[in-house]
Amino acid sequence: MDETRHLTTEPERGAFSMRPLFSVTVIAIAVAIGAGSLVREKERLAAELPLSSVMDSSGRADDPEELLSGLIDFSPPGTVTAAPALPSPRVSLTPGRDLRLILNGTVPTEEMKRQLFEAARKAAPELARVDDRVVVDPAVDSPPWLPGVPDLLGNLIATVQEPELRVDRTVAWIGGATDDKPGLKALRDEYQSLFSTRGKASDRLEFDETKPAPAPLLPLVLYMGTWEGKYLFEGSLPTLAQREAIRTAAIEVMGEKKVEDKLRVSARTVDEPWISMLPSVVSFLLKEGTGTMELVIADRTLSLSGELPGAEAKAKLLNLLEPVRSGGYEIRDELKIRNLKS
């Protein structure tokens, strides 16, 4: 009885022990077939890709494996892919021809673009112009160093000749020459405080006794108001033609005896592109104003006070001043509308 049971149960044990081996063999064959299919698929895609898709802008052929890895996802199910880093902002300043400074780059906001341009324009030496080529792209990042760049840019232009600056996510370098040792040290300290942790922060600033620091421009200042029964004009303008145009506009409305001209002319005064429309503003205020009119330009602010005959006249005046606002100046409106009630 024991031998018979042994003979009948042994084949069953043998059959049971073969099942795991058979399963493993089947899985291995399936994996091999799948891998071969993937290889053949990659070869087919490589053959079908046009030449332009495997060449970069310099004409260098890219690695087909790298290209195909973007077409076929070999990541295990459930794998979390990290979000790509935001593009980096960049700012650069280079000297151009004809006493120009070229301001270039990409920043996340219009406000940052305005701050960069105003800092450069305000510090630019006499007769120099700033070409604003900065582009706004909300998709770029806003790293900690970016808010400090406008001040650095202005101080650089005001301190050295041939100023150069380039900053982005990985690179920062600064250049220029001056005979101003204290100014040079202050500029270096400011630059290093912004980019001290940057691996590639290059300082190309030089002390040069033959290159004096650029002379700063005088701010634009103008006052129009009443004084001893006359309209008084004081301040500083860049050109004699601008002074004469404002004076003429006032005399045409008030008469020569009612105008006191104490304006001065200095080529070092900031020359804003909208100064040419100031005679029209003066003429409008003196013609339409029903009371004492006042116009003050100081600290990059244009202030208006007095009385106008109606809301339409006020709207027309503010529309006339739009170039001043778009040029970065604040418009402070203290105008009143005349009360028409009897």
C-alpha cells in the first residue's frame, strides 16, 4: 500500500514543481518580445524622422537616442515628473554708437522694465541716449537679485565710462573704467552683495586716471505761477529754443508785461522727449483757466492746480499730458471745476 501510494503521488509532485519554471519562461519570452518591439519601434522612428528634426541651429546632429527618448516614455507607471524650471530673466547694458547705451533683456513685468529704463535714463551723461530694448514676458522667473538691478544699473552708468552689465540665472559680469576710487569701491560692494553666491560673477571694473566719472545731469525743474501780478516762470531747461517757445506761448495769451521770465538754460538738464509740448500746456492753462493757474515740475512729478470752466476742459488737458505720464512722470491733479451755479 505504501509503495503504490508513492508511485502514484511522485508524478504529481513533479508536475507541480514544473509550473513555476514554465511561468517564468513564458514571462521572459514576453519581455524579450516586448523589448525587441521597442527597439524596432525606435529604429522605425529614427528612419522616419526628417533631417531637420535631428539638427540644431548650428547644423550639428543631435543624438537620436536623446530625441527618441522624448517621443517614447519609458517611465514606470505612477512616476512623478518634476515641473520644468521657469525661464530666467536677463538684463544687459552695452555701449552703442553715437553716444548710445543699449539696454536689453527680458523681465517679468512692465514695472520692472520701467524701473530699468528710468534708472539708466536718469543716470545717463549729457548727450547720451538710452535705447530701451527690454521685453516683458510674464513667464520668466523673478529671482531675488532682480529688484536690485535698477539701482546697480543707475550707479554703474553714473560712475564709469563705457559701462557694461550682464546678468541672468547663471552669469553675471560688470565692466567699465573710472578715476573715482570711492565710487568704484561702492559699485563693487553693491555688485558683490547682489551676486556674491553666483559661481560665475566676473568683475571687470577698472581704475583709470584718464577716465573721469561722467558728469551727472541736472533734473528737470519748472515753475509757473503768479508773482506780483504777473505769471512767473522759473527753472532750468536743456535748450534756448525750449525756453523761448514757453515764453512766447505765455506772452501770446497774457501779454509781455504780464510775464516774468526767469528760466535758465543748461545743456546738462535732463531733456525729456515731451518738453516740446509744454508750450501747448502753458497756453491751455492760461487761456482756459478761470482762476490762478499753477504748473510745477519737480522730482519727476508734474503738479497742476487752479480752476477750469468744466469737466471737458479738464479731460482735454489731462489727455494733452499723457506723454508726460507715459514717460514715467507722476501727474498730480489738483484742478477744480468752476461752479456754474448763480
